[in-house]
Amino acid sequence: MSLLPDLVYGFAWGDALGAEFESKSPSIEQIHERLDGDSVLSYTDDTKLLLSTVHALKKHHRSLDQDFDQTFWAGMRAEANQSLLEWYCSGDLRGMGKATQVALRQLKDHADRGLSLDAFELQFDDYPYDTSAGNGVLARALPLLALGFEVDACLIDFLSTTHLHSDGLDTVRDLDTYLRTGELRKDLPWTTGQGFYAPETLKIAVDAIKNGKGYQHAFELTQVSEGSNDSTAALALGLWFFKRGRGATTNALTQRLQRGDQTELETVLNG
């Protein structure tokens, strides 16, 4: 897991930088000011979701040439769900989307009944399925895919704690293909182009990586009109630094993160 810190920090930086512009249409000047300034940065729900997976991996990771059996995945679900539950109960929801809120409310009800966290199954009763193909599923899946996990039934079951929409799960498969081949299929679904829909976010992020002349330029390319500009930037910079490493030039970004966020990143990565 030696490369995960590059991915995690890159994702958190992109998320925190883009949070200022979520649902806005920033000018080039505003984007450059955000990149070059010294304002305090704080990441959003995207990074919280990613960290829940990293936390579980740190607790249960083994060599990738070993079998990942049902015991392993039960432990992964329990640890990730515990992390998600603690986040939900903290009240610091960081812009948590409606689908995730419903899922974690169900998870809390499950835990309050004294039931095992690894046995939680998301129910459709009040879950907003039709609008749930958002970006959180990519955040939860990314650390697993970066480590080479296959998108099999066990991984899908792990993600289904919070995300059920088939378009979101299909985009996880597309992200896996990109990590393995460097290519995306040409017919990714597209609606408004704002990145609130997981397939669009993946396309925006990959195009930014492909065309960016540096991470700053890649960030600029993720900032679309009235878009989910934290999620697009998080995915793009997470992938950017996963592939290239952070380097000393990014130290200022870490120093700009609010102290609590810095501590959380360090705790999860070193736990």
C-alpha cells in the first residue's frame, strides 16, 4: 500500500480546493487564486468516503497474491461501516449527499438494534435510487481499484452499503478499466456535463489528467460551469498523484489543510 498516501493526499487536496467552487462557475483568475493562495482548505464528504475504505484496508490488508475470502470481506464491511457510522454520528457531514445520508441513517438504525455491522444491507424503502448515481461510489471504490482488487461480487457488495445505482456501479468498472489500461470507453453516459453524475465525473477527471500540463492545470480543467467541482477535482488529483507521486512542491497544500483534516489523514494512513 506504499502508493496510497499519494492517492489519498491528492484526492483530499483536489476535494478541498474544489469545494470553494461547488455548483459555481469560477473564472480562471479565481481558480489561480485558489491554487496559489494561503486560505485554509477543508475536504468534503468525498474524502470522508474514501477514508472509510482506506481505514478498512489498513485493518485488513493482506498480500494481493492471497485469497480474499468471505472472512476478509466481512471484516472490511464491518470496519468501513464503523468508520461511516462514526462520521454520521459526529454531525460533521461535510455536504453529504442525500443517498449517503439515507444509507447511513439506515446503518445507524441497524447498529442501534445491536446488529452486526458486517451484516448491514441497504434497503430500498426510502433510498433515492433514481438520483443516487453520484460520485461517492467512486470515492469508496478508488483505493480498492488502485491496489488491483477485481470488481467482483464481493467488491460490489462492499460498495452497496451506501450506493446501489447500476450506473454508479458500472462507472466503478469503467474506473477499473482506466486504471488497468489507461483508456475509457467512448460511450460513457452523459447528461448535463456538470459532474454530479458518476460517469461524467470520471470522464472530466480523465480528460483533465490527459490534457493537464501539471496538477494545477489539471485542477483548472476539472472546474466546470455550475459543476460538482470538488468531486471532479478530487478524482483527477487523486489519480494524478497516484500515478506521479506528490513531490516536495505540494507541501504547501498539506500545510493549508485545516489541522483536524491533517490529523485525520495521518491517523487513517498510519493506523
